[in-house]
Amino acid sequence: MERRYVQCDRDKCTGCMICQFICSAGKEGNFNLEKSRISVVQTGPSTVTAIACQFCRNHPCIKACPRDALSADAATHTLKLDKARCAGCGWCIEACPFGAMTLDDSTKSVTACDLCTNHAQPRCIEVCPRNALSLYISRRGR
């Protein structure tokens, strides 16, 4: 199974959060860091990195969902959410080993990166001023 996800080079990332802003603008139509599907986090005293869903092979988030609201898209291997089934319980968020899922308070459903499936590549990669983000492609999954 081929697995793709956005990866960040910590040596290049400055924490500018442009990736978060372009994500929220593209997905939600406004610049709101809380609506972004990628997050910039501080991992050390002077180290930052961007984190997005890594589409784990074993899908701990899917397994944790008590309402079967999450599934993996057969073609892209990205997460699919059935908003009608999602209760916003957050179990999938707790199960994510990367902290890459968030709860949208306004809709009470979860969000995660979908690799900007309507674009050639994720928008965050296109706009990163330091080229810290890239599309990682693995033939083996985690």
C-alpha cells in the first residue's frame, strides 16, 4: 500500500504558520488557525515543526471511532468522515499518535488533512517560503 503525507523538515521550518493560514483559507474560506488541517508545534526550546495526518496503515483513529464515522478512501488512502455519524466524542483525536486530528467546535466533527485532493499537491507545500514541507511517499506504511 502506498502512503502519502505532508512531512516537515525541522531544520528548515521557522514556525511562520503560513501553511496553517493557507490551509484554513482553502478549506474554510477564512484565515483561522483553529480550522487548519496542519499544525505548527514547538518540539523543543528552539525547534518547531508542522504536523498533518500521516494516514497510518493501522488506522488507530478509525479503529477508535465508536460510530464508524471514519474510513480510509480506497483510492487516496486519506481519511473520509461521515459527518452525520460523527458525534464529536474525540476518541479518534486521542488515538492519533501524531496529534494531527482536531475537533471543529462549530460543527462538532473532526478534521484532518486530505492532501488537498482537488489540487496537484497540498497547498501548504506550494506556499511554504522555506520549502520545509514536502510530500512523503512510502511504499510501506506505519
